[in-house]
Amino acid sequence: MLLCGGTLAVLVLGAAASTTPPWDYKPDHTSKCIQYDDESRWLTYALPSGTPPAGGWPIYLSLITDLFDGDNVQTCGEITPGSTRKNYTAFATPAESMATCQLSPSPLAFGITAEDEANANAAVAVAGVDDACDDAMAAQCTSSAKGGLFTCMHCAKEGPETKGTCSSMAGYQWCQKHSGGGNHPHPGEGGCMYDQEAGTMWDQRLKQYLVANGIAVFNLNPYEEDQWDNYASAWKSGKDRAFLPQFFKQVGSGAFGPIDVSKTVVRGWSGGAQMVSWMIQVMAEQPGVFPGVTMAAGVMLSGGSYACYNDPQDPQYPLQPVGSCQGCVEGGPGHCQGDPKCDSCNAAVKPYCGQCCPTNYTEAHFAATPSDYSKHPPIFLSQTSTVDNHADLCACKNYYETLQANNVKSEIVYVDSEDQNCFCIGTPNNTAAAGSPFSQHCDASWGSDCSTMGGPNCCITHTMGNANMLLPAVAFIQDAVGDTKGAQATRATI
């Protein structure tokens, strides 16, 4: 059940409750440029509303791959406003995160339900009601409409809707008509960008769910675009080794609000997933390196062990392959598809080293001391099922199967082959994607012009979020931080 107007819907299962946020829910949040020594990075975080648990809020730390701009105003470290590949903010609604794609969103994007639509249609029959709304919108929102649908809808909600002159649906209909129905790109931008075509709207939706269900969400930038020190030599000489311990110490001290770092969930996508693995390795080898932190769980999307992709011939990061990747084919393309050497899925074919994730291997510590797998954090994983031309297609699978073989709690969710073409916007007949504000655009033309790095209307086969994983991930995270009843209630909605 979804409620409009920013109200959170609550599903009650016995004594347990699970909150379903409306699609236009935007948590209160803060952007800070945090600095330790000479290293600065944007942190954007949101705390749940209400009274925190005795120990503080559990924390979901998202290790960002493509940088967020923070508040889009000031320079922070290496990042100047507008310099990143992201064209939306850390807590943009799912629809707002897709704005530059210029796809017309459904009313659900603004928290408008089917009941609201029915009421609006009935109101049209009442003499004067529609005219009054038109007059109010024209007087207050004509200028805003020039900025596109989202700018217009913000005006409608702040003005005529709040004053009762317009229903939410009537405001939406006026904005559809007078803003051209779509979304105007930001200056110098236009069309979907990489993250949007990789499923960012589902990543934004996940963050809505977590904050609404009592979990603080922190988004932390790397020191450079797509750069985490996620292997031994990089960790030794890089910036994360000094930065992260100080960051966790500050989080644990309450500098960003009441946070329980003993209930930390760390999420990473692509190279960020490998950083989750590296942090597990570091914490196993150096207990206490991150003060007070216990990794309650990890979330790994389209990536696996930090030991993936070790290639002695890599011009930037020459590393020796480990485990089953030993004997791999050195060199090879940076992005790969259609060649059996593009992944490690077929044991009879030696893959390219730069496309290989080892089987029966997660981290060096656990390979050397398998009995310690009893201490390995639970891991949730998700990846495409038939092709991933930006990763080993079996990156998540290999990691997951190793955890399963060693009795570590873990769960993996794949993007089904029938959903792969439209997973980033939602496939209309996929019940998990119900409510998507853009699934109506999944038609014969969608995905017809998609290269390795994307196209005008397509989904890149390197998922950072998808409908199938959304609620399973929420429930897994709730379980990991001790909200067992909440997890049960969430699973009841799947």
C-alpha cells in the first residue's frame, strides 16, 4: 500500500511492522565536506525520524562509485560542482534521479495513487473546480513549468495543492500539459547517463525504504571517481587507509547523530563491491582497525572478491591472479561480451585475467583460515544473469557459492533474463517492479540502441539496483541489524 503526500504506509504483521515509503518520499538529509589531514570528501546522510534505539541508529554505509556533488554548491576535495558523472543528488527520489533521461513519469512518481486519480476525475465534473485549479496553477506555476515537470510539480505541491485549490492529480495534469510532459535536462546535459541506465532509481528506492524503516543511510564518496583502495598495495600506499578509520571514529563519536557502528552494513557496486570484500579482509586481519565497527552485513552489487581481475599485464594495476584464476589469459579487452573468455562461468575455459573472479575464494584471510568463516559477515549480492559486459558475469555467483559452502549467511538475487532489457526502469509484467514511475516506457524501442557504455534508451548490463532485489535486500539488512520482526514483515510483502 502506498499513501500520497509524503505519508508512510505501514504494513503490520502481528507485532511487527514494515514501512512502505511513497515514491516521492525524500528523507531529511545533510551534506558535509569532511576532511582529515589533507583529504576531503563529500558525505551525505539521512537519519530516520523518531527516537533512536538505545545504542543509536543502525547504519547503511554506501561506498559511492561515481561521485555525488554533495550540496552542488561548494568544492570539496577533488570535486567541483558539476564535475561528476552523477546528475542527481544522494537522496533524490527515484523519479528525480532519472530526470535527465527525459522520460515522462507516471503519477506515482509524485505519490499520486489510483484513488487520487479517480477523485480527480470525479472533481472535473464539479462546476468551477477545474477552472479554479487552472487559474491558480497559471498564476503561480507558469514560470516553474518552463523548468520541466519536476520543477512544476514542486510549485504545485508548495502552492495550489497546499492551499486546497488543486488536488495532487489536477496539479500533475496541469504540469503535464504545460511543461511538455517530460523532464528538461540540466544545462549542458541531456539524456540518461551511466548510473541511470545501471538502475540508480532502484538504489534510490532502497535508500527510501531503509530510512523509513529505522536505518540511517550514509553516502560516502571515494577520493576519486571509481577509486577505492581495494587491494593490498593500493591500501598500503593509498588514501583510504588513513581516511576510513578516522571517519568511523567520528561516526561512532556521534558527530553525525546517534549511530550504532556495531550495526554497520557496507554496500558497494562494481569496484565498490570489491572494497566491501577488502574491508572484510582488513577487519579480519587487523581487528579494531575501524574503531568500534562491526560489519553486520555487506551488500555487493555486480562485483565480488577484491581478488577479482588481477592481471599481470594491466598497465595501471599489475597484480598476480589467485586461486582458480591462476593460468588465466593475460591482457584482454577492458569490456568484454560474446567471448567465452569474458567470464569465469565455464570451468573448461580459461578466462581473461581482467575478467576473472576466483571460485572457492572470498578473502585471503579466510582462504588461509577457513574456520574463521564462522566470523564472516552475512552478504547480500545481486547481478545480471545472462551478460555483464563490465564485470565477470560470475563475480557474485562465485563469492556467494563460496560463502554457502562455508555456511555463511548469504543471499543472491539475479536480474532475470526477461527483465534484463528494462531492469533499470522496471518491466511492466514484473510484479516486483509494480509502482515504477517509468515501466510504461519498456516497449519494443527500449534497448534498441545500447552499446557497452549505454545509449539513449536502454539499461546497461551492470546493475546497481533492480526491482527483484529491492525488498529481499531490505529484509536481509533488517535481519542483519537485529530487526527480525521488521524483516519478517517486509518478506511478507514480497
